[in-house]
Amino acid sequence: MRTSRHPLTLVATASLGVTALVGSPAQAIDQTCDVADQRPTVRFLDFDSGVDNRMAGGGCSINDLVDDESAWDSHGGFVRHVTEVAGSLRSDGVISSTEQSALVSTAGRSDVGRSAPYQPLFDGTAASFADWAYAGDGGFDLQPDGTIRSRVGATGGFGTLWYTPEQFGDFSMRLQFRDDAPGDGRANSGVQVRFPPMFGPVEGCPTTFNGNETNNLSWIAVNCGHEVQVNDSPEAPGNDPRKTGSIYGFADLNLEQARATDKGVWNDLEVRVVGQHYTVIRNGVVINEFENVPGLPFPGRPNDPDSSSRGLVGHVGLQAHGSAPDVVSYRNVRVRDLSEKDCP
């Protein structure tokens, strides 16, 4: 089991976009957030309190303050932290006494401090960015604000930025994305999961697009993994009909199902994979579910492998699509291992 900070200490972490004071319980909620957790209700990993996740000052929501994703020394320490935070929120009039009780009760029922926490894969630092490699054309650039942004134009092209140190089986991957397409365009990108390493050719994984584009290693992720689409473009001729949250080609969503947002808006995206069941959660709402049963063909692309060779244990990555409007920024990429047994 990983250990962490004192239960009442909220240390600044790039992965959460949080700057906080440390010390007394009163200081435990005196923090600021660059990007708030905007899920509709307050959650404790897989446990939902039912309490509205309203803003609580400093650009933070209640979900940011309870900090359920980190590695806590013990379950009891986490519950004490939530008790202090809920009491302060009640004193400040942010929540009611009934909501205060619900937060403390749900924290007690949760498995925070007893199960695997989230592991930051990219936390905005150059050191974490160095754990990623790029396959294909184009790339991603680390920005001064701790985001990474896909390239377009003369230096752009289709490719995948992938996390190299570890492969994942059952997991929850959370991140934030933002459509930064210039002008009137909308960007196309994707989150790619469970694909083999892309340091070189992989037997059974073509490096081609439908038999045409050749020798681009990033097609290994496309052909032997699954892509969760990021694309809120209008439903119009010439635009990819598969919208955000689609399991690309196998369980596609339209724009209404994708719950599209405007450009320039940070979105929270969770991709949860357990066994062969995929769940996509956008801004706290389940928008897609898919069972990767063997033998499903890729519609319209007969040269692509079917579902039998996809969705096994593998790496995770972010796609650069490479066309002129396809500028997408990502931040706060983290993964929680759902196959680990509870900590004692």
C-alpha cells in the first residue's frame, strides 16, 4: 500500500491543479484550484454521496477538497479529514447539516485509504512528461502552464503520445481535455488504451491505415487497442461522425450522446476498463459502455483487425490527429489500478 501525507495536510500538486496551505484543520480547506473537479455530485472513488458538488471557494469544488484520489495513510485518517472539511463547509454555509452527515457517512463507507489510489502519469512537470514517448508524425509539446498540446501544421501529423513505464489491465484513467482549435474549427483527438509497446513493429498489429498509410508505428495503438474519441465537431459532411466518448468504430456516439461542450472548456474524462467492459464518463456522467466481445469487425475498414486482438492488457496514450484544426490540450492524467486487492 502506498503511503502519503498527514490527513489534514493538503500539499500543492500539479496533478490536481491545487495550491494549498498546510497545518491546522481550518487551513485544510484554504486552497485554490486552477481547474475545479466539476462532477455533479461529491464522490469518494466509487462511492457517491449524493451531495451536490458545488463550488467552495478559491476555484475549488467540494470534490477537490475531499481529495479522495490521493494515497492516504489509513482509511480512518481520510475519514477524519473529511469530517474536518465537512464541518468547515457547514460552518461557512456551503452545505447543510444533512449534507454534512452524508459526506461523513459516505467517506466512512468508502474504500479510500484501503484500495489503490490514483497514480499521476502526467502532472504538468517536465519530469513526468519524460516518461512518455511519441510514435508517428507530429507530436505534443509541454506548455508553460503544465498542459500538453498537440501539434498541427508543418510540424503536425498523426501519432500517439504514450506512457512507456507501465502497462495496465483493469484500471480507471482520468484526465482533463480542452478543444483549442483555432478559428471556427473543432479539434479531433482521442485517448488510446490497452495497446502494445510501440518502440518497433508488433506482430499482428499493422502499421497501416486501412491498408494505405504505411510504416507509422502509431497505427499499432489504433489497430490493436481501443480509441476513446475526443471530437465535439458539428454533425456535418466532412466531419468525423464519431463524437467524444465513442469507442472508435465499435460503440459510436452522436453529438447529443457525447454531451458536447464549447471550445476552450476543460472537460473531465474517465475511461474505466474492467475485464472487457469499457465505461466512458464525461464530467461525471456515464456517456458510453461497451463490451469487447471477440469477433466484432471494424465497420467499413475490412483490413483492420477485429475486436479479438484489441483491448488486452497494454499501454495508454493520447492521440495527435494532425489536421489544421486538431489542437487539443490535456492535463492531469492519472490512473488507478482496479485489479489491486484492498490494502490491509
